[in-house]
Amino acid sequence: MTARLNRARGANSWRRGFRWTLSALAACASGVSHAQSSVTLYGVVDTGVEYVTNIGPQKSSSVHMPSLTASLPSLWGLRGKEDLGGGLNAVFVLESGFAPGTGSLNQGGRLFGRQAYVGLSGRWGTVTFGRQYSQIFWAALTGDTLAPNIYAAADLDPYLTQPRVDNSITYTFRSSGLTAAATYSFGRDAVDSAPAGGCAGQSPTDWHACKSMSAMLKYDAGTWGAAAAFDRNYGGGGTGSALPLSSETDTRALIDGYVKFGNATLGAGFQHRINHGEQTPTVFDATSNYWWIGGSYLPVPDIALDAQFGRITVSGQGLGGSVIAARAMYFFSKQTSVYVTAGHVFNQRNASFSIDGGVPPPTSTPLPGVNQTGAMVGIRHLF
């Protein structure tokens, strides 16, 4: 069981478990060359019961089942690869997110709302086309020891756990622990909410409208790693959008990393954001700094303990806040585990960050300046 699995981070954790492979031989015209194909089924089912305080104007409490994430988001997917010969491969991923409590689809009700792409891979790298993650997502995973847990420092910037872009092209190159990648989107879609990067999609008349670009450089040595990323979204969503005009941008620059000490892992990160869009009905053009530090420890192979603290400050607007979160997980096997997790958010006078990352806002949003606590017990199975 790897430390990455125990920290519940990264795509590889979601793909452990039962795998099935379909093989097909396609004869070329010469009759002597063959192509090998494989398809892998993978997924996560993760849910439980949570308790959240200080919700809404009445500062009420709620006991419910989350729909967006738990210790991991629930999902299933198909990953395929075909050997085309000469070191060239065709690749694809179709990945669907769902809410175990109701069986309904997440990501705006799309069948493959998490990822849906196809491309070619060779010694020169990989080029893929479709709905994909912004590169800041992969960079943030490097130093974030707790997200996408329902309570984590990422509650201060939920974008970092869900920055997907439609109509995108991605180039990725990997060599000896080094990864360099870039993504360009011709238009983010209108299905996602504004915090998730939603916009009006591809525009035939405005070149900048709803475009997105990101880049990442990452190095993973096994016992330590570091990553840096740049992410920029252009506006054009129209009236009511956080970025109404295509001339407005929301830009993030992030650097983070981790280091391992035996059975312990320490991770930290820093993000600088310049948002020229609307923060509240009266606040525009905000600059923010967001940092976090966290750690994971395995006292015995079957138990993982995680804790994290994060803080965000917004330029002179009283919109900052802090989050502290923790989790204890017991592994019955590599596939099945149970856990208890809790978190608390401290809001400044004008801020209304919610500790509850498991439901779409404003379901559990507190009033501005009101702190909030959440706790959850759950079970997770990987396949």
C-alpha cells in the first residue's frame, strides 16, 4: 500500500482494484502487424453521514449525506490504450462522477463530466483533446495532503479541486520524474458554476470569450516533490457572471511540494490570485494570497492520520478566512476503508466560506463573518 494511496491523493489511488482487459488483434494490410488494445474499468464509491453547523440566516445545523465528495469523490471511468506500433499509442479516458446517496450524476448532470478525452501518445509526449483538468489541479495535488477530502484547506478555494475545461487541447511530456504540461481551452461551458470556472462556452464572434489556459512543471523524486502552475480564465459569461466581459481575467499562480520522513509526509503550498471579476455585488478586482500546510502519518500500516491548516487573505476587503481539518482512516484492505473527519472554518467579517465541501453552494453556506464546523463518518471502496 503506497503512501499516495494512504493520503487518498491522485488519479492512481482511484484506479486501484478490480481491472478487466479486452484484447483485440487488428491485422494490417501486410497481414504481419498487429495492434494490442486494452480497456480498464476503475472507480470509487465513497459516502457517509455528516453534521454541519451555522447554516444560513438561522444558523441552523444539518445532518445529511454529501453529494460532491467525501474522503474522495465517487466516480467510475474507462481508460483505454491501443498500441499503434513504433512507440505510438492511442489513448482515451471517460470518467463519470455521481452522488452515491441518490445515484444521480454530478458535474451538471453530464454522463462523463469529470473527464472525456482522446489522443495520441509517443516518445515525444501525449496530446489529448476533450474535457480535461486544468494543469493547476495536478500541480495542487503534489503538496496537498488532504484534498479532495470534504474538509480541507481547499475549502478556501474550491476551484483547485475541480478546474475542468471543455473544448481543450493538452500536451504532456514526462521523463524520469519530470512532468511538463500545458492546456488550452477554446471555451469553458455554461453548465459549471462560476466558482468551478463556468462560462458561456465557445464563441464564434469573440476570440477571448471564455478561453482558458494553464501550464505546469512538476518533479517527483519519490521521497520529495515540487510543482508550479499557472492558470488563467477569460471572462465573457455575460450579466450575472463573475467575469461578465471577455477582457476580464481570473489568474492563479501556484507553487507547492512535499517531503517524506519514514511513515510521515509533510506538504505545503502557496497560491497568488488576481481576479478582475466580481467578488461580491460591490467588490471587484481582488488580489488574494492563499497558503496551506499539512501532514499525513501512518502509525501502523492499517491506520492513516491526516491534518491540515490553510489561510487566505484578500486585499483589504475583509474576505479572508482560515480552515483547520483532520481525518483518521482505517484500512480493511487496499480497496476498503472507513474514516472519521472533521473541520472548522474561521470567516472574516465579510467572508462566508463553507466548511462543507460535500454539497454545492449555497446549501451549507454560513452568513458573512460566521464560523462553521463540520464532522463526518464514512466508508470508501475503490475498484
